Amino acid sequence: MLFNSLNFAIFLPIVFLLYWFVTNKSLKYQNLLLLVSSYFFYGCWDWRFLFLLIFSTLLDYYTGLKMQDAPNKKRKAFWLWLSISINIGFLGIFKYYNFFATSFAEAVANLGWHVDPWTLKVILPVGISFYTFHGLSYVIDIYKDRIKAERNFIEYSVFVSFFPLLVAGPIERATHLLPQIKKARTFDYTRAVDGLRQILWGLFKKVVIADQCAEFANAIFNNYADHSGSTLLLGALFFTFQIYGDFSGYSDIALGTARLFGIDLLRNFAFPYFSRDIAEFWRRWHISLSSWFKDYLYIPLGGSKGGTWMKVRNTFIIFLVSGFWHGANWTFIIWGLLNALFIMPSILFNTNRNNLDMVAQGRVFPSFREIISMMITFSLTVVAWIFFRADNVTQAFHYLSKIFSKSLFVAPDLINARDCLITVFLVLVFMFIEWMGREQQFALARFGFKWPRLLRLAFYLILTISVFILAGKQQQFIYFQF
Amino acid sequence: MKRFLTKTFLFILVSIASLCGLYFLGNSIVRKKADFKFDRSVTSVIIGHSHPECAFDDSIIPNFKNCSYSGESYFYGLPKMKNILSQNPQIKTVFIEFTDNHLEKKVMNDGIWGESHMLNFYPTYSPFIEAADAELLLQKSDRNFLLASSISIKEQFLKIFSSNYNFRKYGRYLYLERDKTDSLVAQQQRSLANKPKEIINNNIDSNYNIGYLTRIINLCAEKGIKTYLVRSPQHKAYRDQKNEAEFEAARLKLFPEIEFLDFNNYPCLNSEFGDLEHLNYRGARKFSTWVNNLINDGLLMAANKQEFINSRMPQ
């Protein structure tokens, strides 16, 4: 069930009404309703993978309790590693087995041996990377004595499978979400309206920006050999806005939906394309994953405590793992590697925490220096996205080399120039609103609050209508594949 | 909570009302300004899908306009014909492609409410589609219909803002350059080795598209316009796969009164086909020249037209 589908438009009000009108007297029933709805939501993709989700939930619930009750540290570590091995094992089988099998076959083929790799013909269970990471953070936090194991199975299951975050995050922490699930929730008008506003903005990002950009990005990337450098550059820019609109749009809908149920999820995006360096970009892009890697990989590896060499090594490790987390393809690994290279200057010169505030805070216009920094950072991310989007590494290099050819200076060759211009216009409007609202949790949070009420309502109406009118062919959310 | 629900409900209501308003406003403006007008000299037209679109080069046949369009079913052909006939009273003859794949129920029904077809054709013709026909689309695929309706609003307003009401472009002769028939024939012969002939007449009663062909024929009859069913040339390898007896039986059952001009066996070389079902520009040029000669020699005056065609069929 996609967030931008008719099914979800029916599902959400039903669950909302049941939640606040039927089960509102008891927290237990409210949580049970959330669990059943979440399983229904997940089962709409493929009910068979529900068993995997339930198994993963049971595993972490049980190992969590065992760790809590363990008589000594050794026993505790045993249960931790059992949970980690099984979780990573499942992820490995479903997501990475075919990649390793075919890569091994290709590698030995280079040595002159022929091996027929035995590959699995299974589809990747949607959201597996996200709920596996939920579970892992839970058991690691128990091991580190940051939290106590949850004894209520329903509450723990809601933490793992709460439907707004189940298939594409944000990757929640037990320390943040579980206390909210355990606490009685009351309806808050302001929070609910804010939630609706965030859903609307998320839908606009997904349907109007991402899906429109996707049509051109797909057409250009799929036939990159036939296009000029300028068209390929345009294709890369379209993909840059597509992936931002798609994923941050999804996160906004997830956060907004959770707010309707009185739950606050972790913020996942904070206007990353306004970053002044790559370190800032990674503090603003997919925040819940970056902070997960920081807390559960970078810091346990020694973080930045062991001097420059240690910092460089650990930075490369987390970017490579992050790339690999996105998918079993060399393109993602190179994408991670590129980002590690891009962030290196600020790591080496210790400037990675220079830009902690929002650009041009309290001002409308940025300074010349800020504009140049933002443009450089944006250009670097565009280059990295080419690897992320390409089908294989060869295509990415060809694509990139063609951009930097003479044909970069000819007019772009597009079949549907009219729709292309409309999309460019929409992206500009979108970025303007994002810029104006960049100091808020999401761009629309306070946008237009000083306008007359009727004008603001008309603005929301225009956004709503544009979501319907510009809904083209429904595109899957990109991050569902991860 | 009451305040939240009331305001949300009102906002949704206003949004839906605005969308409906925009839908009807856009459609009504485009309906009034739609331009289907051809040159006064055009007295005969052909409609259908990609087969006639690639076969009839209307620059070779005088006073003739090819109005076919790839993938267009009779469902979308009906509103188009209504407009063409009402804006071009000089038209006296309508040729309608009727070929083997029109009897393939699934393909044809998909051509009406399948995702890609509905999203392509509904936004184009929505200003002219009657409520009952739109209801059929809603019944058969509510999701696609809602999507197509939303795209339709965008399309109509783009026409309005650009003042471009030209609907003649949704019908044309398609100059097909490709020439892949040799490889296609070889591939098909391999795959057909042990395959039985295709059953093409699968439950014609539930083939909605045929119902719309009947309505097009009736529309022409009401206006006193002569109608012919036409089958464009197809490659022999394609013809061999189809069950000719079933096609003939279905045609006679459905349209016994309508004259059928069958060009299916018109001989073309592999290099004159774009693929097994479509002539390329070389084939179209040769075929259209031959059809033009047939018309000049009195094809439409002949008592037995098929005999007339067969007697002049090149060997």
C-alpha cells in the first residue's frame, strides 16, 4: 500500500477514527489496533513476508528479555550476537546473497574458471533493511544498558512495525519511540493539523516533484547513449530532485501520519541541498540512518578518538557500509566511497563541524561565500547521485564522461520540452518554498503564517489540487527497494 | 477533535469540489473549441489502430485522411468520429480497420481501461466522452480512472493556456522506418514450431470494444455516410498463426451488412514490413499506390468488392 494511493487514503481515516473513537479508552487497545493495522498495511505488499517480520520481532523481543535476565556479561553477549547474526543473516540472504554469488562467479571467471552461481529467486521483502535496523538498535541498546528490555510484546511489536515507518523509516530508536508507545496519548489539535500539513507537503514532494522528475530522469538515464552532455546533466539534476522529493516526501508523510496518532518520529531530512559542505549534507540527509551508523558503527569502531588515521579509516568504513546498505550493487559502494572522498577534506582539516547551523540563519539571502559553498556541495552530490542511479558502474562512468564532453554546450535534446519546462518551473517553486521554510521542521510548517487566513487556505488548496492534477503514472518510492 | 474533523472534512470537500469544477470547466472549454476540421477536399477517412496508421499513406490517396492512431480502441475512436463527422460534413465515406486482434478480448478490453491506454487516451478524449462511457471506465478500473481524470484536468488546462485545440494530430499516417521483419520471422518460426493456431474469437460477447465499433457504424449510418470494414496487410507468418475461419465467422455474425475490404493477403516483401503486423514506409507507399489505383478503377462502385480486390491482387 503506497502512501500516495487511493487505498491508503481509505486506510488512514479508518484507522484514525477507530484509534480516537473506538479504542481511545484503553492504551492496550490503541496499541493493538496500531499493530493489526500495521500488519495489514505490510501484508498488502506480500502477506508471506509478514512471517519474516513477525519472526524478526519475536527474535529481538526474546533475545532482549534473555539479555536483561542474563546472569553475566558473557551470557548477555551470547544473546546479543545470536540476535545480530540471525538479523544480519536474513538481510544477507534476502538482500546480498545473489550479489556475492554472482560477484564471486565473475571474479573466478577472470581467472579462467567457470562457475555457475546458484542464485535465489526471491524478491526482497519490502522494508527489511529498516526493521532489521530497528531491531538491532534495540538489542544493542539493551546490551549497552541504555534501556531495559520491553516485556510487553504488543508494545514492542508496535515499536518495530508501526506502519508509517515500517517500510522506509525513519529508523527509530527504542529510547525515542518505545516511551511514546507506552504512554497514554491524547488528541492534540495543533499537532494533528501540523501532521496534516506535513502529509500535504510530503505528497507534494513525492507526486509533484519526484514523480515528474522521475519521468525525465528515467527517460534520460535509460537512453543515455543517445543524448548530449547537456541533456545528461539535466537528467542527473532531475534525478537529484527526484530522490530528494521521493525520500524526504515519504519521510514527511510518515512523520505527519504518526503525528495524527499522537506519536513523534525522528526527523529524517533537514534541507540537505542547502548544505555548505558534505559533512553538513550528511547531517541533513537521511538523518536517522547517518546517526544509526554513527552510534552503532562509527563510535564502537573508535570514532575519532584514535587520531587522524583512525578517523579516516572509520569514515571510509561507515560510508562503504552505508553504500552497501542501500543495495547489493557496486554502484552503491562507489557512491559511498565517493561520499567518503568528498568528506575527507573536512575530516583532515577538522572543519567537519563548521556548519552546524542553518545557512543564512535569520536572513532571507545567503552571502556570496555561502552561495558558492552550497553550489560546490550540490555539484558534488549530483556527481555521486549519478552512481546511485546508474544500472552499473560502466554506465555511470560513460554517463559522467559524456557530461564532460563538447556536447555539454549544445541545447538539451528532449522529446517533451513542454512538460520538461513545467517540471523545471515546479522544481524552482518547490526550492523557493523549501528555502523560505528552511528554519522549520519542514518547509510548510510556518510558511504563509503571516498571510491572511483565506489566502493561506487558498495556498493549501492549490497544493492539494496540484497533487491530484499532476499525479502522473504512480512511481514506487525509491527507498522501498532498500 | 470535533473541530479537527469538521475542518478537515470541509477542506476535503472544498478540494473535491474545486477538482470537479476544474474538470468540468476545462472539459467544457476544450469541447467548445476543439478543432477536428480537415481540408474541404477530404471526403473519406480511415480510423483504427496502428495497422492502418502505418499502412495508408494519405499523401498518396487524394481526398483521403488517415485518422488512425496507435493503440486507439473503438471506445476512444467513437468520440473522435463524432467530432470529425460533425465538423466535416463533406465526409462521405468512412473506412474502419477491423482485424484479427480486434477479436482478442483481453487485448481489446485492456485497450479501453488498461493503465497505459487509459492514462494515454482518456485525458485526450475526456471532453467528449459521455457520462455512461466514463462510468464503464470507473467500474472497470476506478484507480486508473481517477488517475486519468486528474491527468485530464492538467491536459485540458495546458490546451487552454496554450490556445492549442488542434485534435487533428490524434490521427495520422505513421512513417515507419524500421525493418526488422527478417529477424522477427525467424524468431517466430522457431517459437511456432509446435504451437497450435491462436484462438482469436474468444467470447466476443464480453468484448466491450466491439460494442463501440457497432456504435461508430450506427453513427455513420445515421448521418448517411457509407462505412466499410477494412483489414490492412499483415505478414504471412502472422496470418498463419491466426485462425482465419474463426475471424470470418465472427465478422459475419457481428457485421453481416457491412462490406469488408480485406487487404490481408496483399503481398509485400520482408523489407516492406516494419514487423509482422505493420508495413513500413516502403510497404505503405507501395500498398497505398495500389489502393489508390483500385479506387480510381472503381473499387467502391463494384458489386462484389472483395472479388474486385482479389482479381487485381499482385502475384
